Amino acid sequence: MKLPHPQTPSEIFLVIANILPLVGVLLWGWKVFDVMLLYWLENVIIGIFHVMKMIETLRRKNWWPAFPIVIFFIFHYGMFCAGHGVFVLVLFGLELRDGDTASWEQAAALMGATLSDPLFMIATAGLVASHGYSFFANFIGKGEVDRVNATLLLAGPYARIVVLHITLIVGGGLAIALGQPAWALALLTLLKTCGDMIAHRRSHAKAAAAPVQTTLHQPRRKNGAAQ
């Protein structure tokens, strides 16, 4: 597999952040749950930065009447992350047998053990740094904030993460079925890195090509051109 070559500082940060879980798999004994929990936390990080994007857009353009979309996004995305988190915990972490039921004590012990892993904390910090750099360098620094509208803000990061995480869940299930060999987990992290790079380039290319927005809604198009 050939990893797309990073071409910008933002892409370099992205690759470094994604190398850390690979290190965890190959050198630190990480299992599927460790990798999947880290990627679930990345969903939360992405959501937090998206809320920051929404608020900064409304602040700069004085679009405060549209503030309810921020509340709606927090609620909707929060429910999405909560459901995804439970799914990851039950499917990849607790490994329940037929007839078993999960307990809060089991879940808390599993989460505590994973979150106390120093490399896990470093990897989480790496993801925060990667998305934070992209926020300040691309969204603010390159003026993407001037090219978004309320509709695009509400759409949020769903398009980027849903397909990617369906792939991760399927890949994680296969890794468990194979006995969680290191090579399968390493392949999973590499696939995720490639998917991240492709999605990153597409989203920023789309933002760069969009017209500057001065109204809440997307300008109507006629014959392929914005009016």
C-alpha cells in the first residue's frame, strides 16, 4: 500500500498523529479496542473543533440568528458519538459471551486501563494537535472561514467520518476474527491514515474552491455558476 505523500504542514501533522497508533500496535501491544477507542476519541475531537468553526464563522459574519444550528449540531453529533462509543465498547472491548450482560464496573475498568496508558494519552494529544493545527492554519489562516455557510456548517464532519468509520468497524471485526494479529491491526491503521489523507485533501480543496459567503445560505446556481 502506498501512502499518499504529505505535501503541506497540515498533512505532515496528520501523518504523525496517525503513526502513533501504529507504534502502539507494533511496539506497545495495543489490541483492537485500544485502536478503536482512540479513533472514537478522534470523533469527539473533530466535533469540538467543528463547534469552534461554527462559532467563529457566526462571530466573524455576525450571523448570530443562526446560532441554534450550533446547539442542534452539539445535540445531534453528541448522540452520534455516544451511540458509536457504546458500539465500540460492547463490540470490541467487553467481549461478552452469549447470555452475559455488561456492567458499569466492567466498562469503567476497561476504559480506565486504556486511558491510563501513557502512549494512548500521547496519541490523543497528537490528534488534538493535528486537528488544532488544521483549524488555525487552514480554516483561519487560509480563509476557509470566509467560504462556509450555515448549510455546510450544519452538515459538519459527517461525510468525512461515517464511511471511514464503517470501514474501521468492518476492519476491526475482521481483525478480531483473525485473532488480532499485529499485521492486521497495522493494516487497519494504514488504511485509516490513507482515508484521512484523501478526505483531508478533498475537504480543503472543496473549501478553497468555494465562493466567499456573505449570506447565511448557499447562493443559488444556474447553469453550474453561482449567482
